Amino acid sequence: MEFIDYYSVLGVARGATADEIDSAYRKLARQFHPDVSKAKNAEEKFKQVGEAYEVLKDPAKRAQYDQYGAAWKDAQEHGAPPPGFDGFRSRPRSAQPSDFAAEFGGGGDFSDFFQQLFGMGGGTAQSPFGGGGRGSRQTRRGGGRAATAGFDHEARISLSLEDAAHGGRREVTIREPETGVTRKLALQVPRGVRAGQRIRLAGQGTAGQGGAPGDLYLQVEIAPHPLFRLEGADLHTVLPVAPWTATLGGTALLRTLDGNVKVKVPAGTSSGRRIRLAGRGFPNGHGAGDLYAEIRVHVPEQLTPEEQELFEKLAAASVFVPPPQHA
């Protein structure tokens, strides 16, 4: 069988940086993901890419691999290669894969040796998304045959402010950044979930070879709202009022996340004054923050003849003078 070199699998040099390895993995995972690729060998390629990334993404594992090759795990656990594993040398960076294979004492397949030595059947990988990917799950044995669990994925979801505040069952469409796969999912959104938090969907990651599938972690984004601005657990909005309501006082309808409420506008209210509604903000685990509504006095753009006459009478009778402009 053809010798497999993890660096060659990812298409990177042996001196590749962590960013180059992550970038190569993302590209190949998308290319060979069984849900995306139509190639006959896509699944096998996908497993090889995952196996290579699992080792090369971790500096400690990579160092052991560079020194001991397929015996890196035994060397990591016991501080030395396994008994009887003699004559292995770290392949020089200029050496060809065939030279490296010969150092095992024959033309045996590298992946076969790796599997026989450690019982690792298929490749697993860690999601590199956002630097916060979860590691691959442990390999298990069942009935004498190696079973490799799947690995986790991360994706982003955008929620409306109302959905994030109220929580509940929602249907969302996500696109996995590592694979490009688009899926529709039903999930339970926690009440008061915040931007940056993650929702875990157990078993929604990549399926393994005879083992349990990985998990899917959804990183929450909250879409901008046309009426509300979220600061901490407090909400800020604007309340338009008519000039006569601002002058004489009265009530106005104010929208909240739970519907419209009537609020009292004190007489003599000018634009910029704020009304506070305690506990009407965003849930914070101990109740909710407050809602602050800034008054904006709006004047009619067009007047009826009667309104025109009344405003003219008011202008003639009023002694009110606006305060001077401040620098």
C-alpha cells in the first residue's frame, strides 16, 4: 500500500506553521467531506485528513511524531518507543517518503503500522474554527475491533433579540465553516442567551467509525434590532411623543420585548429626557435588566387649517423662550 505522510496528506511542508496547518485542514475537510464531495474515495480522504490534523495540530504530538513517527503515542505515554521498535530515526526534512518508509525495515504501510500499534482505525480531527474547537473523542475498542468516535464541529447562529431573550424551541439554518455543509436544525435556545455563548447539540457533529458521533457547538450572535440597543442587561430605545403630550403630560405607548405598555409622560418633558422601566430589559439570570426610553418630541409636518390657527394663537399668547444654545 502507498506510504502516507501526514505532512503530505495536508499538503504542507514539515516546517509549516500552526496557521498553515489549520488553513490546509479547513480546505481539505471541505473538499472531501462525505456530505459534500462526490468522489468515490472522499470518505477515506476525509479520514486521512482528520488523522493527519489530529497529530500535527498539537505541538507536543507533532514533536513526538517528528521524532518517532507512528510510535509517537507510545513515546508520549511511556517516554520511549514500544519494545522491539528499533532502528527508527526521524526523517530528515529533505528525505522522500520512500526513504522514510524504508527506516521501518520494509515497505509496510504507515497507516497500517499506526493502526496495529495503537488500535486507531479512522482519523479524527479537531475543529479549528475560531480557535475554540473541541478535541476529537477517544478511540474505543469493541469486540476486538477499533472504534473511532467522531469529532466536534462549531458554527455560528444569528438570533433576533426577542428569540435570545425569550428562548424556546427554534429552527435555524447553519453552515459549518470547516466543511461548508448547510443544515437545518431544531434546538432549544436558553432564555437570556448572550452573544458569544455557545449552545451544545450532542451527537450532531461528525459521525465516527463504529463510535459515537461528535457534538455541534453553536456560537450565538444577536442580530441588530431596529428599535432596541442592548448594553449589558439593559435595553435602550426611543419614545416619540407629540408636542402637546410633552407639554401637558399624558400617556404614550412604549414597545418592550414583551409587547406594548402604557407609560406616563410628565408635563413639561423635553426631548432627551429618559423614562426607566425597571425589570423590562434583557434577562440576566437573576431577573432582567431595565428598559430606558429616551423621549423625542415630534412635531407634525403638515397641519390642518384648525391646527394652523391654534398654533398661531399659541405663538401669539406664549411667553416661552427656549434656553440659549450652549457651546
